[in-house]
Amino acid sequence: MGCSYFFAYVHKHVPEVLASFDFVFIKMLSRKGIPDGPFDIALVEGTITEAWQADELKIIRGQSKKLFAIGSCAVIGGIPAIKATAPELEVEKRVYKNLSSIHSIKPHAVDAYVKVDGYIRGCPPAERDLYEALTSVLTGRKPDFPQHSVCIECKLKGNLCVLIADNMPCMGPVTNAGCGALCPSMNRACYSCFGPMKQANGPALAKKFKAMGISRDDIIRKFTEFGADTIEFRKAVEMVYED
Amino acid sequence: MKIDINYIARVEGESSVKLEIEGGKLKELRLNIWEPPRFFEGFLVGRKFDEVPDIVARICGICPVSHMTTAIRAMENAFGFKPSTEVKKIRKILALSQILSSHLAHLYIFALPDFFKLNSVVEMLPRYEKEIKRFLRLKDAANSITSLFGGRALHPVSMVVGGFTKLPSKADTEKAAKELESLHEDALETLKMASELKCPALENDAEFVALTGKGEYAINGGIISSTKGLNIKEHEYPSYFIEDEVPYSNAKRTVIKDRGSLMAGALARINLGFDNLLPDAKKASEDIGFKGGGNPFLNNLAQAVEIVHAFQECAILLRGLTLKEYFADFKVREGVGSALTEAPRGMLYHYYEIDRSGIITKANIVTPTAHNFLNLEESLKKLVTENIDKPEDELILMCEMLVRAYDPCFSCSVH
């Protein structure tokens, strides 16, 4: 939903990218049609929400040397995964009277269906990580994506902690870095649009929120805005329910 | 003969046009918007009002500012909150910067290659390097305005109910204004380029609908006006506009009650608000003999006029900022709130019912492309009927060009 359009935002390096890569398929940019593989790199955007997408994804995986998930939808299920936090039929009924031509399945990230070689996180995806993915393929090395939390980025920037100092329910401690601590730098709490950092301790932060006086439902919403389909954040939600 | 145009490139989202010609006559034509639904209106129920702007931003990677602003204004209407003049100015700057980004991308990347008989903007290099470089300069400037206020050009983070969480410094806004002013010539060149594109003739009797304002080129709110005499307030929208499901499409279709199809977008805004354009944009437009019109292909040209206008209005607004009173507290209360804005592609409507703790109990979103859906289909029928003898390849390209001229966002239309 616009991650391919994201190329229009990272055009600073367009000449370099064009010099090194042939874009054989970006529907948003070219009328050329669907090419046959094999492909060196596949960048896959979007949450899988219909069965044919999973089928197509498997075909693309089979034809691609490297497959990267780009953007929070593809990486962690993202915003569309909120749908599965309620009975899905109920959610669908709120939108359509006639559901006979709707073929939606439970929303999932790309790696629910295929092996992924790397994650270009974020909504929008981190520009630096996109170049890192591309250059890693060019140079034949493993891509180096940030694996620390947004907290580290705040410290590097010298930000005052909005969680401790301002009592804002900041998701920074459990959120993967890559945005440059954008929200805390703009006087607001991180809402985790980059999704959970690997092995983040969701339950610990949920406990902290509870101690701050934040209601159960508000805590659940924090952990299901972008990370509803992730183990790290599901653990926090389960903890809150059990508590 | 059946034609299935199932690969419509260089638009946002997924659709196909299926048509059947029998005995030299068009028998049937359907625009099938098969973009998979994400059910935003369904899963917004149960979410809290202050999350909604960040969530609805993700409906679109091109017009997040519009979805955020419309949702924020709807919440503020529900709470009976009135934002400061300064907040309104900044919201307009952001909206204009996004109109610029969207129009520039549409004109140069989506629309232009057709006129040079090329598949993509990449194929335009190296021959059209001058145009591409101009595009990159303009696009960069538009993006930098959105990120100056929003923290980033896509999915800005500073826009909240009540105002903004942080603002740039006076030095930064002055610098940005100067930068925009320096691009006036590039904007005029873009208009000149758009005026030289040869478009097929196509009559279109659509009712053009846009928000209008008194002495202002309306973007964030206004009077809902049409070329056939509609003149209503924002909250009256549901009594005049009817949204319905279409059996062959995931997008719903909106019509004006008892009247039928409508057309929203840049051409509608020009048709209804030409006199409110800034003098330079108005003059530049008159100089090329354009004051609006019915042919939907003119939407490309209307966007170019808006580019000239938006760069200038953005700079004027930037110069007039005090950078004070950018946030005010509000009281959450039970209520119903709706709002309309002019997204780059046309009129956008958000509606919310909110309970006393600020939780959404009902949501409805009608996007520009849902407003344009029926008229686009009718225009396609007319185009095919009038060009029925053309070779299939040519006919297919013409249909695609028409779809692109409407600048649809099929992802938004399904949401």
C-alpha cells in the first residue's frame, strides 16, 4: 500500500540504484507487465490477507535468490493485523452487507508463508535499511540491520526519556530501532510503527504501564496497534489478560 | 469481442477493466476494483480516538496527511473543540505539501510516460533528463515541507487531536519559504509541460464536486459545492451522498442522491474554485487558455495549475506563522463527529461515533476514488464507444490513460 511508492521518497540515490539494478517489476512504475524469473532480489510489501497472495508469494520465493520483506505490513503484519484482535467475521460485517464476494483470510506477515532473508522494518520503511539490503546483495555480505531498541536511539540523540521524565506510555523500550527515535524527539510517545525488537520483553513494559495507572484496555491497544501478529507483543497482551 | 485489461500499472492499487464489444457496439464495461480489503472501518471500532489518526494514515502511502487531518477534524468536531488559527494554517501547509507530492508523482511518474509512448519514468532517461531533474527538485521540496512539520515525509508524527506536538523554528520555516519561492519557475515549467500534452477529446457531463471557501482555495473543510448547484455544509454530507456496495468490486461506490455520479479531484476544485487561486497561478492558467472544463483528461492540467498555486500558498502561509498556540487541551466526550477535506485526489469524508471514554463505536470513510468510481466507469464507456474502431492495443492504452487521468487510489477506495 505505498511501500513501492516509497521509492519516490528515497529518490536521492536513484541514479546509483539504477546504475546497479534493473527494476524488472514495479507495477506502480511500469506498464511493462509481469516478467518471468529468476530474480536476484524480491522486495515484498504488504500483509497477506487473501489466499492467492500466499500462492503468488511462494512462486516469487522460488524464483528469487534473496527475498526481503519491506515495511511493517510485510515484516510483522502491521496495521491490517488489528483485524484479527476481534472475531473476524464481526469485523467484516461492519464493512460489508454482502460478504459472499469477500475472500479475506487471517492477516499475516510474509514470513508466515515463506523464508525471508531480511527485514526492512518500519512504516514507512527505514531508508537506511533499504539501501543496506540492496548493497548487501551487491557486495555479497549479510545485511546489517539494527537490532536494538528505540531507547538506544534516544540515548544517542541525547533525548530526555519521555517514559520516565514525562510519564508518557512510550513503546520505545520494546520497539526495534530504525526511525531515529522520531516520536520521542517530537515530544510524544513511540507507538511502535517499527514493531517489536527481537526478543523484546513486552510483559515487563506492560507491567510498567500498569504501574503508571494505564488501564488494561489501553495497554492492550498499545501492544496491538502494530504488533498484533507478533509473539513479543502477544505475550504482553496475554500477561495483561491473566493479571 | 471481450477485452480484459487486467494489468493497470502506474496507479495506486489494484483494478481491472473488463469490456465486451458486440457488433461494433459496447455491450458491457465494468471497472473491477479487486484490491483486497483491509477492513479499517471494521477494526477501528474498539480503538481509542487518539490512535485513530496514526492508524488511518496507513490507509495510504500517498495521502496520509489527508486521512490524518480528516480524522483529527472529525474528532475535534465530535468534542466541540475549535483549533487555533495557527493550527489551521499549519494543517493547510501540510495538506498543500502533500497535494504537491501527490500531483508531482502523478504527473511525472504515472501520467507522463504514456505521452512519450514509454512504459515507465525509468525509460524516460536519459532523453528527458531535464524533466526528471525538475521533478526531483520539486518533489524534494514538497517532501521536505511535510517532514519539517511532521518529522518525516510519510506518516508524519506531530499531528494530533488538539494541534501539534512540536513545531520547527522560525529560522527553519523562513528557510523553507525561501526554498519554495525559488521553485516558482520550475512549477511554471511543469504547467507548460502539462499544457503541451495532447489528450483525447472526451465529453463528460459529470457533476463536479469540491469544497469551496470564501476568498480561499479550500482544502481542510468548507462548503460542499457542485457545478450543478449543490451548496451544503459538511455535516449535511450523509443526507446527500449515498455509498453502496458493488457486486463485482471490493470498493464501494458513492452517488449523489437522486442525481447520480460525480467527479472530485483537482479538476473539480479548479472548476469550482478557479477564482480563489492565487493571482500568479490564475494568470499562468489563463495564459495557456485553461479555466477548467469537463474532459476528465484535463485533470492532469488542473493538477499542474494546483502545483503552481500550492508552492506559492505554502510559502505565504510559512511566512505568516507565529509558531505559537500550536496545541490546546480538549475534553473527551461522547459524540458524533465528521469532517471533509480535499485530499490530493478529491473530497475525503470521515465519520466517527465515539463513546464517553473516547472509544470508537462506529467508523465510516469515503475516499475520493469511491466518489469518482461511477463517473470513471461512465467515462470509460463513453471513451470506448467513441473510439470503438481503434485497434485493440490503442483502445487499451486509451482506457488506461483515462484511468490514470482520474488519478485513482484503489487502495484508499477499498481500505
